[in-house]
Amino acid sequence: MAEIPQPGATSSIEDQIRLREQKAEQLRERGVNPYGTGVAVPHTTGIVRARHESDDAAALEANRSEDYGLAGRVMALRTMGKATFASLRDRDGDLQVFIKKDKVGDAAYELLKQIDLGDIAFARGRAMRTRTGELSIEAVEFKLLSKALRPLPEKWHGLQDVETRYRQRYVDLAVNPEVREAFRRRAALISGLRRFLDERGYLEVETPILHKPEEAGGAAARPFQTHHNALDLDLKLRIATELHLKRLIVGGLERVYELGRIFRNEGIDRRHNPEFTTVEFYQAYATHEDLMLLTELLVSRLALEVTGAAVVPYQGALIDYTPPWPRVSMAFEVARLYGVAGLDGLEKLPDAAWLAKADKDEPRKKFTHAHSTGAKIAWAFETFIEPMLRSDRPSFVIDYPIEVSPLARRRDSEPRLVDRFEAFAGGMEIANAFSELNDPRDQEARFRAQVEAAARGDVEAMPYDRDFIRALEHGMPPTAGEGLGIDRLAMLFTDSASIRDVILFPLLKPEAEEGR
RNA sequence: GGGAGCGUAGCUCAAUUGGCAGAGCAAUGGACUCUUAAUCCAUAGGUUGAAGGUUCGAUUCCUUCCGCUCUCACCA
């Protein structure tokens, strides 16, 4: 038979690719299509493992199993002359295949020489245990399905380089099992969430992602710009789903949710990706109190479903999601911090007293942007109290000032506050919810204030959405709504420090031209 | 955008005061019918992110640029 090795062959990446191409060519010459199709793959490694986990070697000898047909990536090859051990990795995991020359035949065994690590291969044979007890497939057939031209990263350390892991996620997924697990958990999180809401009579809906300029509100953020050619229309990518979902509440759907991508033209860091996933849900005739109960039930159930426990490790801490979650009053805690009596006391605090607690430049600078008592309360909370929130429990922060809550309903018993909460866990905001503002005239006034803010140069101010006012004028039932950050929850349930570890293809700067 | 750090073989990592750029895995050839980070023998693989500078000599020192990480700013 023809010899592949070339004298003077090197092992630069180009040479390795060329060698593998030559192997593919040799297989073609022997009638094997290195990129064939139509191979039935009736089983998975998981099926074999589940069926024979408790069978010992003797049992498998006495009771011959059926022949299993498996396909996957060749992750290891250990050749011992006329016997070879291969590890095949499919969606369920890895399984060893024991290939003996006298079982597969001389010709098939010879073709093994054309198999490289990383190739996609098919194996057929009964279940057995090797001398060391490892459950294996004793191959009666082993063949190439797809030739890999590039070598896999090292088997022991896997792919470590963070940048390559994100840019070439296919390699990361192929060789790093914990990455597969993280995205499995993300999928379980999303399907569990859907199930939870569906069971409670919420209707899943889809609203536009392309927003006309006047629609791109619902949050304080800068949008991405785009353009529709046929209509010659400037459009923006949505920064929230809020305003469309509330229109559906006006329309009488009563319970709706949208799970989807939103886009914010802002900085990128460990907790922020320009496109990310939220679920927003709105429930007519509910209050923010109802949503607090719903949230702690939902998140604790998801923790259990996704991770198998209600107490989940995150970055060195253990977070116990069991309800009820501790509640922290923003207004009360800030008043207590300053030793004054409630909102009345805080309103009388001079700026010098507010700043007395801040000894660093940066919070002092931020304070100059706080133009109302409410904004100062929020500043003090974020600066001094938020970092002290318990790390072993999620927390609800309640009693938000109206000045920092432009879409929330004023509280009847205390008009300086709104019926709103945010949920925090692992040092991150994971949810924001409130009883919705449904007074069209009040909403008009708040839009107007936003337009004025925009005129003053606030690039994150919302536009005046005339049609949304028209919708509210038709009457929106008293409603509570909430937004949950799916990526943040995925981080918490996978113990990921970076949002990029739970987004398959995070946004990166373009890669340099050279190199392959 | 500011600050700090990192970038060496396909992968994971070394390289002394600035003195011939190395190892393991992967690859190639050979031996081996129960290995599992297989083992053994042999071989080959480098624009040290890019460009420039200092120097007899630069992976090492300097400048600029590119990318990534952390951090600050920004950010419901």
C-alpha cells in the first residue's frame, strides 16, 4: 500500500493540514468518501452507558448485547499494533471503542491508519468491558465519516486561550466538556422558564426588534442604528420589549411574555454584551408584591432544575435561592445610614452631609449628577449599601424613589416612592420589576421630561412614543411587569465570572487578517 | 475612553544580567492484540502578535500599532 509519510515532512500547521488532505485523498482512492453521508446512527454513548452501567465483564460476556452504532469525534487513539483503543465523543459524552484487527478485518484495520484525532467516525459493535473494567464497544466496524484537516488542541489541558475559545467556539465546545455543560444549563434555564410561565397562563409573544426611532424606549440606553432601504427609513434595534408588551396588555392578552435578544450600544465588560437576552413578562391585575413572590419561586425552581440544588456555588460563595428572599428597603436603609427619620429627614439633608460618607473621588463625582433627593438616595444606596448586600442570598431591593423610576407607578400611600423592586444575586442585578404606570397623562408628562432631558444632551433619554400614549388612552388594566436577565441567571447557574462564558459567540473586535 | 498585565511551535507552557529559542502533548517513520495523559526508539516542526529603534548581539530594553484579560469610567 502507498506510504503517506514524506521524507522531510514537517509538522507545521500547514504541513499537518496537507498530510490530512493526503489521507483524505488516499481514502477516496480506496473508495471511501471522506465526507460521506447517509450513515444511520441509531445509538449514543449515553444509551450504551445507561444500559450497561451496572453490567460487569462476565455479565456482558454471558449476555451478549446487541450491536450499537455510534458516531462522534475521535478524541483519543491508542494503538497497540493489531489492537487500537479509540475514544469517541458524541453529544452525550465519551465512550471507548476497542478495535481489534481480527474483529474488523485486515482491510478495515488498515484504513485506521488514515484516521486522525479530531475526525468524525462511526463505530459498530457490542458492549463489553476491558480488562481494566472500562465499558467499551468492541468494534466489528469502524469507519471515517468526516475528515478533520486541523488538529485538536492538547488533550490534557484542552483549549485554554480565552480569545481563541470565544473566536473559535466550535473548538472550545469540541474539547472542553464544561463548556458544553454551561450551554446545556443555559438551555435548561430557558426551557424551564418557558414552562413556568406557560403553566401560569402567560402567552409567549414576539414584538418587533426593528424599532422606529420613536419606539426605541423602555429603558435608559443608547440604541444601535440601522436603515431600511426600500422604505428609506432609519431604524433602531430595540433596547427593551416593554412598550410593545404593555400595548398587548391594553389589547386584553392580560398575561404576556417575550424572551429575546435586546441590543444596547454600550460598553463591553464582564457583565455586559451588546446583545443579550431578557425575558419581560407582564401580568394584568397583579402588583409588584405578586411579582416578588413569583420571582423567588421562579428563580429558586430554576436553580433546582438547572443545577440540581437550591444552593448554588458562585465565585467562591454559596447562594441559597430558597424563598423567601430577604428584602432591603432602599429608602429606609439610606435614612438609617444617615441617622435621619425617613424621607422627610433625607429631604432636609444638605449636600455636605450626603457627601460626608464618601471619602473617594469617584463617588463624589457621581454625586454631582444627582439632582433630586430620590437620585441622592439611589446614589447613597448604590455607593454604600449595595456592596454590603448578602452574598449567600439573593436580595430584593424595594422602596425606590420616583425620580429614578420613570415607568413605575407612584405609591398611593407615599407618592415619593414607587411600587418597584430589583433582585440582586452574586453582586449583579438580575431583575427589575414594578407596578406599571397606566395613567396616560402621567406617562405623557414623563415622556415630555425625557424629551427635555434629551434636549439637554442625555443620550439615553427615551423618545416620546405617541402611539404608546394612544394605547394607554384606551385604558390599560392595573398591571405589574418584570424584566429578567437571562445571561446573568445563566452566569449564576454555571458559576461563570464573565457573560462571555454563557454567550456562544460574544462580540469581539475583528481578528487580525494574517494567520489562519 | 483611562490604568495595569499578557501575546513564544497546532495546543499547554519554559527560556538566567541582553548571549546559539526549549519541553510535554499533537504530528511523521518504526515496534507492540486490554490501553486509557499507553509505552519504547527515531524524525520533524519557530516571521517569539506587527512595524520600527537602541545594541556587536533583542523573546528579553525603548516607541508605535493590533488583539485579549483585569480594572476604572460608562451602563435599569
